[in-house]
Amino acid sequence: AEVTANPGNVEAWTRLGHVYFDTGQVISAIKSYERSLELQPGNPDVWTDLGVMYRRNKQPLKAIEAFERAYSIQPNHATSRINKGIVLLYDLNKPEETIAVWEELLAINPATTMPNNTSLQDAINEIKAQIKTNKQ
């Protein structure tokens, strides 16, 4: 109702996107986040949420673009960099690129942890070990 009454209300579009995000309505979330970003393009959190929705919609390249936009706005935005690595690793099978993205993040913040609370360095080491095993 709020976005209908006030179509220029950025917060309302963002909140609507979050509702759709949380209820698994991917296309509606994408549309809501895109509208929010049309009105106010400088929010790295909304860019990151949009990227997650693109990933869920099987659009990994658009997801990466959204994550890159997020951390171009806020270079220390860990969530967007972690998510970019996840898409590179699991959707595009590019473990070396994942390592590069995550090592950039470690240079910014060595204490970064993954969503499961393991250290980012441990996650990188695990990927490196997997690459080594695959080469043998």
C-alpha cells in the first residue's frame, strides 16, 4: 500500500523487497530492489540483496555485477565480497577467482568470517586444498 501511495519512497520499496526476499518471491524482490535502487542507487546493502536474488533466479553474472556495485560504493562491504566469491565458486566453478576476491577482502579486514562463523582464511585454505587435490 505504501509504494502505491508513495511510489518515490525508497525505504518502502526496500522493505517490500525484504518481505519478498524473506518469503522466497524472487522476481518480486528483484523488481522491488531495482525500483529502490533507481530512486537511490548508493545503498550497498540493497545491491547485495539484489545480487542474492539474482543468484536465486539463476542469473549469476547479474549477481556478480550487483555485488561489485555494492563494494564499489563501500569497499569494505564484506557481505557483497563474500557473496561474489560464493557465486564464482558454486555457480561459475571459478575457485581461483573466488580466492582472489576473498584475499582482497582479507587485505581489508583480516578478521572476516563466513556466514557459518568459520574464518575467511580457513575457507580460502580449504579451496586451495581442493584445487591441489583436483590437480593430482
